[in-house]
Amino acid sequence: MNVVIVESAAKAKTINKYLGSNYKVLASFGHVRDLPSKDGSVAPDKDFEMTWEIDSGSQKILREITEAVKNADKLILATDPDREGEAISWHLLEILTQKKAIKKGLAIERVAFNAVTKQAILAAIAAPRQIDEPLVDAYLARRALDYLVGFTLSPVLWRKLPGAKSAGRVQSVALRLVCDREAEIEAFRTDEYWSIEATLATKGNEEFPARLQAVEGTALKKLDIKNEADAFAIKRSIEKGQFRVVSVESRDVKRNPYAPFATSTLQMDASRKLGFSAKQTMQVAQRLYEGIDVGGETVGLITYMRTDGVTIIPEAISSIRGLIARDYSQRYVCPFVREYKTKAKNAQEAHEAIRPTDVSRTPQSVARYLDKDQARLYELIWKRAVASQMASAEFKQTTADIEVKGRDGKTYTLRATGSVVQFDGFLKVYDEGRDDRVRTLEKGKDDTSDDEDTSRRLPSLAAGDAVSDRAIEAEQHFTQPPPRYSEATLVKKMEELGIGRPSTYASTLAVLQERDYVKIDKKRLIPEDKGRLVIAFLESFFRKYVEFDFTAALEEKLDLISSGEMEYKEVLRDFWRDFTGAIDGIKDLRVGDVLEALNEMLGPHIFPAKEDGSDPRACPKCGTGRLSLKISGKNGAFIGCGNYPDCKYTRQLTGEATGAGGDRELGFDPDTGLPVLVKSGRFGPYLQLGEGEGDEKPKRSSIPKGIDAATIDFEKAMQLLSLPREVGIHPETGTPITAGLGRYGPFILHDGTYANVDSIEDVFTIGLNRAVTVLAEKRAGKAGGRFGRAAVKTVLKDLGEHPGGDGKIQVLDGKYGPYVSWNKVNATVPKGMEPATLTIDDAVRLLQERIAKGGGKKPAKKAAAKPKAKSKSDDGEDDAKPAKAAAKAKPKSAASKKPAAKSKKGAAKVDAEG
């Protein structure tokens, strides 16, 4: 019996069908061990010895693999064809050797395949090799680097910047990109400019548009017409003038198709065209790769989706070109085989591009077997691959220059452009589209002053033709700052800089959101204040380690390790020597020094300039104190007065209170005569009635979501300050029902029972009958939870039987959002992960992580959960996040290649970036 080990259960099931009864295919469910989440797992003083710990959820599957290998005739390691897959095979072989499962003379082979198809599997089995040691060394170097950065830098963050969570080698550089872009936007100063647009007509009354291009033969620059007066002076000068065509130029142009997808370009296009996050794209692609039941046969529809290669094997190219000829005609086939090369720095092109495994499986033919997201992503991949071998699109582009003598004596030149598609070529199948059109502030118009519209057809024009003006318009525009990054454009920028690897992008973005370093609004990445503080700290004291060139150079060294040109411990020694020197350099730095450095670096952001030119750091309350960043370990950063405790002025990190003392006065309460104030505190804006006297605290109210503190009026403020409101007397108990606004939103309360209501308006309008009904539903459990949120379990997705048995896995919608449930174990679906796209492997991993943390009821031993294939990170692109409490000890197995290091005091949690 030959034992084959792959990474996922889905692949194991499919491959077992292809190989027959003489093979037993088992899944490792990704990584089976990793560096323990505590200090000392990598020991620089022992030449970087590494201690490995078997994942608690992998114990059962490892027992199954060990027993199978003991009786095997051959062991075939068939994990994924990337660097991480190589590392998993190495780990498995190390563990099996330690467990004495490898009997003398057992044949051990490493095979890799790019597609889960019968042909690809059998070809791989027929061409085995040994584990690629340099590739494993590159993995070890990457894991050690990421571990050492996280476990060394994060404690420094805790001590010097209380409230900060952690920093990571690649994650921090990605965060810097987002923060730098935000700083660019804040520093941007808008310039006004004008354009002159004319609607002209031929003698045959055919109208066409033209734009002012030059004055007296000198080409106009974008900002040359600066104001309304200049623009209307030009308009008046040329209106009803003698317009004459002075030149017409036509030329043939071609547009070539794009390369087939690599990981980054797939994420970019799926974001732009389908609205997918990078993480969602990879989850859906994983299912298409591992196998879909198509007409009773499980087949992998696409090739491996973690790649930066853009080549396609000759056999697949032949199939694609054959399909183009059959379905679109020979004219649509490119006359030569198109070959592509990636432009990304440090690209590893050992793998194919992402393509259909069988191009004859058209999107239409398989759509009925796929869910909506799978069908859309498959169509995108199929079209891009097919288009890559199609003929170029051909256009006839025409440019006409028209002159007019103005009333001011100057000669003005207008230009009309247009183009006509002569042959659509690859555009018949696929058009990529554009990113990030710049927008003007005025009227929401595109800033198209230097982006000529060439999609229109011009009428027949010839030099010397007279044309007339039907309308001359002067249009106002404003320059715009660079757009914020989307997930797609950030991935593109990281790839250009050589930062990270294909499989790291999605999880790097996810970890930035999970730590509240960035948020996504309208698909744009906006840095949170917490993220800006961390980057400001790193740029102030560890600038080298968030430099783009340094990070890219380190990636190049890792590539040299993987090609056998560098020794991995040499890279670690060089890095560690400089890194520890930087750490030692700030040991004696006081927190006050750190905060003052951040005050200076973040000054334009947290202390914006005032219109009257006064000191933006002057305390608006006491007038003598100087505002400064303050840090609370519990609540994070805020702005406070340096005269504390005499002056207790505080506000949030960003946003500035207005009016005297930092308050905005809305009016006076007619009953008490006290002022109604909008104040800004460390937790945000709030309302306050008067200032209170002595120890008496003034009446206050938070401002709920949906109400803008900047525009709230006196009437609404008085309503909020009047809460709680008595709704009425409960007919059964004779006790009052009240409505109010609390920490968890608007609610009604009766005899200790809280029930949430939908909006703040309900607090003011809900009647007695409705309130009694809502409370009754709450007490009956129909509204669930303390605050009346739905406790009825809504099944979002049924994933089927758990691989370990003992019940089904379901994705449910609960009080606190979606979660996975199995055998009385519940695991929250993380923010950024789409419940609808969860696979059974995703669910198993979440459940196993929950069990490992002691959550839920642990299943019986016989039903021990199999872990999911861990999220891939190319070379283990991880970010170590030390925890402040010691971790519970777990069973270990030291690698024979890397002896175990003695654990030190302290513990850490490792968050995968990739």
C-alpha cells in the first residue's frame, strides 16, 4: 500500500479516486506543527535553534498518518506546490522520523502538481523528487525572522506605547503604505482650474466636441486657466468666431490582451469587477482548485491559485487556441503564441498562471454546479486565460486640430479626438477596465482634462474645413488628492515594491483589519488612529525596519536562500545583530519622550492648523496648557492638557471641539437656565447640561450612531438629555416601563429586563402596547440575549458532517454575528471572513482554534476534530503577537534538523500574516 499525504480533505477524496485501491490518500489539514507562541521558540544565542510544537488539533490525524506509514510500501508527500507546501512535507517527514514510523528501506517521494485533475496527478506521481532543502531553509528563515520581529518588537511597543497591540515584518510595511497615503491626502492643497469645452458642427450639421488645447501655439497645461475671470474672457473671445480645421491625423493603433492571472492580479480584478475582498477571492479560488462536483465527478476547475507566474504550459495554450478558433473563428487567434513575463520585483515564476484546468469547461457549462461567487470567479479566470491568446484589438484613432482667431487677437487651438473599433479581438471576451479615476469636487465630474475621450467617432473632417460653434462652455474643476488604497491597489503596490508573497496579501490585509489598524469604508482602506500611532512609533525609532527597500531586499535574500545561493543562518545573524542594536538603543527612552516624538510626527493629523493662525496645541479650556498625546493602557490614545489635573480638558485623537473651552453651545434649558453643550471627550462627542457645581455631576448623554455631533440641534439634544423616558405602566405588574439609551444602544426596561429597540427614534415614539409585546418576546426567548437581539438560530449555511464525525457543522447567525457550530462548540466567524464562502475546512479550523482556547465543550476523544489546512503564507509569512499571559504548555516535538530550545518565561500568540 502506498500512502499519499496531501493538505486538504477535499483533495484527498478526489485524488484517491484517481489513484485506485493500491493507494491510501490522507490529509494533513495544512501545517501540523509550528513555533510555540511563547518567548524562546527561536534561540539566537544557540545559533537560532527552533522549537516546534505539534498543533493540538493535529494529534489525531498524525496518529492516523503514523499508523498508515508504518505499514506502507511507499510514502508520497504530495502537499501543495509552493514554498509552504514544501515546508509541510518537511515537517511531516521530521515528525514521522521521530515517531519511528519510517521503517528501513521505505521509499519516500515528494511530488507536486499544479492542478487537481487525473492527468496532472498521474504525471506528478510518475515524476517524483526529493524534498527541496533550500526551499525549506527559506521557509525556516522567514519563520524565524517573523517570530523574532514580533516577539522582540511587540514588548517594546507595550512598554513605550501602552495600548498598542503588536508589529510585524510585512504587516507594518503594508500599514505604512496606507498611513503614508492618508498623510498625502491630508497635506494635499486643492487648486482650482478651468477648461474650455466647445460643441462644434460641420456644414452638414454633424456635431462633435473639442477642447481648448493651445493659445498662440503654446500648449495649455492643466492649471494654466486658474480662475473664472480668465476662463470667461477666453470664452467671450472665441464665441461665434471663424473656426477652421487646420490638420487631421488618423492612425491605426493596437491594444494587446493582458497576461493570465497571477495571485495578485486575480485579487485586483476580483475586487474591481466582483467586489470581492482579497480573502474572499482566495477562499473561493481554493474551492475551485480543490474540486467541485461536476455531473457526479469531482474535478479541480482551476490550477493552483498561489502563484506569481504568468506562463501557461504548451498543452494548455494549444487547447485555448483551439477553442478560440472553434468558437470565435481563426481571425481571433493570435498569429503567434503570446508569452508573458511578470513585472513584479522578486517574482518566483516556477508555477503556472491561474487558468482553467480544461478550457472546454466553459463558464456556461459548469455554472449550474457552482454557487454564485464560484461561478463569477471561474468566469473571470476563464475569460482572462482565453483572452491572453487572442488577437489584438484594432482601432482607427483620429485627431483634428481646429483654430480660431479670438477677438483679443490671439490664435486659439482646439482639439477633437475619437477612435473607432476596427476589430474587437480579445475585447470580445475580456476587458480589464480601469482603477481609480480621479474625481473633482465640483458637480462630481471626472477630472478628464488630460484624459482625452477617445471612445467617440468623429465626423468626416479635412484640413481647411470651416466649422461653427454651437456652444462654448467654461467648466470649473479642482485638483484632487491621490485616492486611498483599495485592497486591490494596495496589493498591486506591495507587489511592485517586492513586499510579501502571493499568498501573504490576503491575510496581511485581514490582520490589519482584525487589529483595528485600518478600516474599510466604501472599499477604501482608511488607517485608524491606533494604526497611525504604531507606524509613527516605528518610523521614529525603527525606521529602517519599515522601509520599503529594506523589506524588499530581505525578500531578495530569502529568494537567494531558496535557490541555494545563500545560507539561511547567515541571513538571520546579519539581521539579528542590527535589530537587537536598534532595540537596545531605545531601552532608556521614557514614555514622555516617545509621546513628544509622536506629537511632532503626527502634528498635522492630531493638531491641525487653525484658521486664525493661533497655536493648534494651546489648550482651548485653560488657555495656558499645551495639548499633548496621552496614552491609556485600557482605552488607547487621546489628547489631553499638560496642566492636568488642574485642567481636565480631553478630546479624541482626531477631530476638534469648537467654541470656547472646546465646547459648542446649543442654547439654554428653559427649566433650569443651564447651557446645553456639545463636548468632546476621549470616547467621542457627548451632550452635557451645565457644568455642575462642587461634587455634583452634570447631566450627560452620549450621542448615538446616526446623529452627527457637528450638526445636532437644540431640540434633539434636549430629547436625548431628557432620557430615560417613561413609556407607561405595565398592565400586569403595575410597574413602569422606561426607554433609554445605553452602552449597547437604545432599549426599553421593565423590572430588570432589557430589550433593544431598532433605533433611537423608537426610544421617543414606542407606545405601551408595542413595549409590552417586545418585552414579552424577550422573556419568551424569541428576541434573545440581554438586549433583545434575535436568539432564534438562523442557519446561514449547512456544511455537512464533520470530518471527525459526531455531527453536522453549521454556520449560524447569532446575537453577536455569524458563528460556526458543531457538537456544542461554537466559534465566531472573524471579521472580514464572509460566512457565505466558508468551507468545511475553514469551519474545522475555527472550531479547533476555539477548542484549543478552552471554549465550548470539547468533543469526545473518538470524535476529535481534524484541523483545517492552515491559511497559507508562502514561506510562513507570520507576525508574532506576544501575549501578556503565559500560555498553557502543550506537547512538543523538536525537529531533528532544528533542536528544541529551552522555553523562556513569557508567552506569545502568533498571528499569521499570510
